[in-house]
Amino acid sequence: AALCCCAAAAGAVQWGRRPTGWSAPTEAGALSSGAEGRGDGAWTGDADGNDGLEDDVEELYGETCVDTPNWTNGWSGCAYSGAGKDPTLCALTAGGAWPSTAGYTCKFYEAKGMCAAGEYKSFAMGSGLNSPELNCCACKGYKVTAECMRDTGGGCGWTGTCNGWRGPTDCKRGKCTCQNGYCANEAGTCLQSSRAVAMRKKAGMNVGPQQCSTKTSGGCMMGGCAFWRGATDCEMFKCVCQPGHCVDEFGGCYKSMGLIRAEVVPIHATQPKFPGVPVVTALCVSGGGSRALSAALGSFRALRDLGLLPSIDAISSVSGGSWASAILMFAKMDLETLLGPATTPSALSLVELDKIPAPLGNAVTAKINDIAISLKLSGVPFGMLWVASVAKAFLEPFGLNRFDTYLAPSLAAVEQIKLKNPQFKDAAFQVPTPGRAKTIIMNAAILSPESFKASADDVVNLQVSPDFTGSPFYPHFGSAVDAQVSYQSANVGDKPLTKVLIGGGLVSTYAYGGSAPTNRGLNGQMGGEDVEMQSPTRPMCLARAVGMSSAAFGGQMSGIPGIGAETNPRVEIWPVSSDEHPKPQKAMRFMIGDGGNLENTGVLAALQRGASRVVALINGPNPVVMTPSFCDPPAGYIPTGAEITAQFANLFGYGDVENSQQEFHKYNEVFLQSDYLPMLCEFQKLKASGKPITLRKTMQVQPNSWWGIIGPRSTDFLFAILEKSEAFEESLPSDTRQALAQGSAGGVPDFPLMQTTFYNPPDLTYWTPRQINLLAAQTEYAVRQNAELFKAVLR
């Protein structure tokens, strides 16, 4: 309901369009002529329908200096000079004939000695003559217009000024435009891009420090500055960025790191190997909001007591599973305290269940609605509200809610990062706590660029880990289908964005989210261990990763013109190019959604990495149906996917795989459909016996071109499906069994398959201690009852 209100309020914004001929820019913004503000725009393209993407990108990354095409100095009187009748020196106006001229060209400046070998006559330079020093190679210039998008997306028609956080801007025709030599980044702030800096250095030009504003819009009269603003000081009741930090579009303060060096790892058909420790054992923790977190708590507790957590190579988590898994991996708290002591079903009276849960479970007793309202009143913009609310509600109790921190896999890795990039000397890093799994993969979904709709034919996986982040492989890996995707405009009548390359590899997480690398080839956008690029405006911190992984509204919002761009988490993304797709591509600003918008178990990310022993904790909301019998199905029975939670059915190609409005499960089939009903038969038998549904089976993994999964191959799987267990419930004390029989009156309705959201209305995610503790106890029981199976797979 709150999002609908926001949509109505945003209706007054005038959504603009990009000028014809521009390729997909770094950031899409409003082209309104009103006062300074944010908006969303679509791009128009070249006549060939390719939106200028490949051509402009190829020009952008040319290794030699290129004069700005069709540039003139604007002095039309050149017609009557000695060079007046030579159109290569004195350009004609478009469609005109002499003496209708537009001014001297770059060739004139070189031929007549105004510029030569990088030296120039100062009287012939400057903005009054369209800055030949920035447009003509002979004058130490470079092609600004093809280098980047200079439109910040902000308007200045009413005030004539632009917000300070946008950096070096001019107000031109009602638009906030970056000054010469600067480019608009993903936040609409004008910075020197990687390529611009490199070309300036190559030409011997001075490269000064980045300019930025330090004044946020926040006040601190009634207390300190809000946590989400980052590194701030309270000065004269105003929140001001600390020295060395810049304010971003949301009013947060982040340190400007400038050009940095990081690793870019190509992962595609000819280079399918992932970096880091090979993943043999994987624990997949599905989505499902507070239900998923509570269920994961119990599973983690039992795995802790079995000594299995350190033997897990990777946890692959989604949505609510990422809430739990991120806390498990990063909380600086011993596991006994974090997860609570072991439980015994017979001791779980209502008095016991109503006690405060273990810290990990207690996270979802926070009232996220109240938190979101408080944050909005403190000035948090809608585009940051979900991530900030998740950080405040679930991560703050563990000190993990900071937005100005970077991720790294270990303290040793932090030291290496700082050696490579001395500007990170004082930067804060979040690293996993030793003694847990070796790494974590927090899964989100790359939906679409701003102003374009997400669909099942273009949404791909985004993986955030402490060491690397990105989208491995290109869509349709290994198939005859082109790996490039297209996006339909969210604005009726606007052209689609076509031939967009996405994926292809991973980038060091501390560097993820900035502009594309300086170099186009090896040790650049095609990969390398020491690649130069512009640092991201905001770090890919743990709070952003967890918020993106659980932004369930993302898919639906992406299709609403203007609204998705204002509510969804957003990241600037560029692909890793390759010999098969060699043309580099600028970064574009993408909307990000819940990992469950694409795949809700985390299984496919684990299979991408070649895991051969996998435990899948599937905590969906739907039961295993008991009729018909899948051990003896009716003749001609055709599965629909409704026989069990869609999280499981989608892996066989069943369920709502074609829904293009919110969830995009079209390309998730990875198991043989012939195995689906036989597995459901086994699940029915376990359910009928009252036991937890925990089944070990060797699965024949099939090739999946969308995900880059290689097959066929055999993989050892242990599926733990959340479902009613009569054996567990019969072990509970009488008062607890009575509460279960009372449904809503007993405080645990629909146990254990509680609904994902609004289980305790009106709050979106709030659960009571009774609900958390009882569900965690059942999943703990399920693991303990099948301890030997878990040991066999994870050790």
C-alpha cells in the first residue's frame, strides 16, 4: 500500500527521453525543465534499431585520440577568411552552402598552427570558442561527447542552479549538465571517468582531484545524524560529510577513492573456472522472508552441534535466507550465543517458546513497518528505503548495518587490497567470521536498466560474495542463441534497448558498481588481475547485498514507468567482454530485485560453481499434496508444479515459469522431469509417516544454457523440504500441541507453512518469539533426525 501511494505521488514527474544517437548511458535521468530533481528516462537510438550501443561503445574505447565529430569553434565569420571556402577547415552549416558556415574545424587549428604537438595559442582557446583544447587532438583534446553521458538527470529550469552533490555542472537549457571533462555517474554526480582520466594523462593534461559537495540535506538538531548517511559530522545542526567524503544522490556520505585497481575474472564458455577455493560442498538456503530466517536458525543450530558448518565450502542464499546467512557469516558473536542452545521438543512448552529467541532469530521481531516510516521521516529516499530498513531491522543488532564499508573475504585480503590501493588505508571492511562456511553467495536478480521492463528473457542472476561480485556466464551459454539481451521500454511507444551484453564474469567486490575499466582488452574489461577503473560511488556493503537479495517487490515495480527506478535498489553494471563478445560496453544503471524473482533456492548458483555435494534447505510456503498418489499417478497425469512449493518444482521446469510480471522462472530447469513424480512419491511417503521430509538422492544435473551450468553430471543432493511433521508435533508438550490445534488463537496458525509476508498484520515481516522458536525447533529436529545424511553430504 505504501508503494502504491508513492506511485501516485510520483505521477507529477515529467519523464523525459534521451537525445537520439546516444547509447545506453551510465545513468538514466529525467529531462524535465523544472527545478532540480530526479527522474527516469528512456533512450532513443540509431536508425538501425541498435540504439547506437555497439557503435558508440567502439568509438568510446578507441585507443587513439579522436577529434570530436563535427566540432567547430562556432565562429561563422570564417566564411570570409582565407580558409573560408575549404569545408574541411571552415565547416558548412548542416544542409547549407557557402557562405553559410559554422566555424573553424579541428583540422584548421592543426593546419594553421593554432595547435601543434599539444601546444596551442591561448587566444584561440576557451569556452567562448567551444573549447578546442577539449575537442581537438592537436590541442591535447579528446572526444568528450562519446566518452560519457554528461546529462546528470537533474533539472534547473526554475532555479538556474544544480544541487551541490552533482559536482562540476552547468545549467544548460534547464538541465544540469556535467562540465567539459566530467561524466555523470550512476548517481547523477559529475566525475572524471576512468577513460577520461586515462586520456587526459596520455595527453599530458593535468588531472586534478575530484570535486564534490559535502553538504547533506539532513539535520541533527534533535540528535546525531542518521546511520544511513555514513561518515558525517554534525555542524551547526546540519549533517556534513567528514573530510575526504562526498555526498551522493541520497544524501549519504562516501569516501571518493578515485581510480582504483581490482581484479576482473572472466567466466564464460571458454573460461568457465571460478576464482577462489573450489566449491565441492554447498548449503543452499532458500527465500521466504521471516519463515526462511526462522527455519534457517534451527538448521544452523543443528549443523553447528554436528560440527558441519566449517566444512561447507559455500552457502548460497536467497532473500530471507540471505538475512539469516549473512548474520551467520558476519556476526562477531560466538555461535552458541548467536544461534542459542540446542532444543528438545518435549521441553518446548509455551512458556519456553515465548522467551526471547536467540539473537539471529530475534532479528525478525523488529517492526519493519515502523522502522521504514521512521527512516522515511528522517529523509531516506524511496530508492534506498528498503535496503536501509533491512539494515536497521535485521543487521544493526550485530553492528553490520554500515553503508560506508567494503566487503572482503579475510583480513589478509584487506591488507592486499590496501597495498594495491593506498587510498583504502583508512577504509572500513566487513569480513566473514572464522569458523563458519568458507564463503557466502548472496543471490539477487539483475532486472533491467532504468525505464525498461524486466522479463523472463532478460533477467539474470547477480551474486554478491565477500571476494567477488557479478553475473557469471552470458545468458544462453553454449547455445546457438545470441548471448545479448533486449529490454522493452516501460514507457509506451518508446523504442526497446537492444543488443545489450550482460554477465560474463566477476569483479572484486570492493570495486563493483563503478564505471567500466579504463582499458578495453586484456587487463581491462576482458579481465585481469590489476585492472584500473573508477571506484563506485557507494560501496557494495553487506547491507546493500542483503537488501537487494530480498527486494521481493523489484520485479513488479520494474514494469511501472518511473516508479521502479525510484523504489528498486540500483547498481551500475558493465559486462566482462571476451573474444566471443569483444566490443566493450559502458556501465548502465540497472534495477535489482530479490534473488527469488529469478530462482528462490540458491541451488543453481551452487551448481554453476560445480558443487558435487549439495544440501538444499527449501523453506517454501506450500505443502506436498497427498492426492493423487504420485507413487501410482493417474494415467496421463501431467504435473503442474502445484504439487509442492514452486521453489522445488521450478528446478524441474514446472510451476509458474512464464510469469513475466514479477517472477521469472522460465530458464530454471536443471533436473530431469522424469524424476519429478518419483521424488514426490518419496516425499509423500515421508509425510505420511510423520517424519521430516529429508531425502538424499543422486540427481542427474542437466545442462542449462541460461545459467551456464554444464551437464549432464551426477550430483549428490540432500533435500530438506519444510513440511508438517507429526512426529515432531507429537513430541511437544500438551499446551503447545493445544496451541497448534487452535490455529490463530494459539499464536501459530498454518504451522509450519506460515505465509511469507504479513503473517502478523499490519507489519510486513514481524514474527512473535513463539513463532520463531517453534519453527526453528522443528527444522533443528529435522536435521538431528537425519544427522548421518547431513554428515555424509557435507563432510
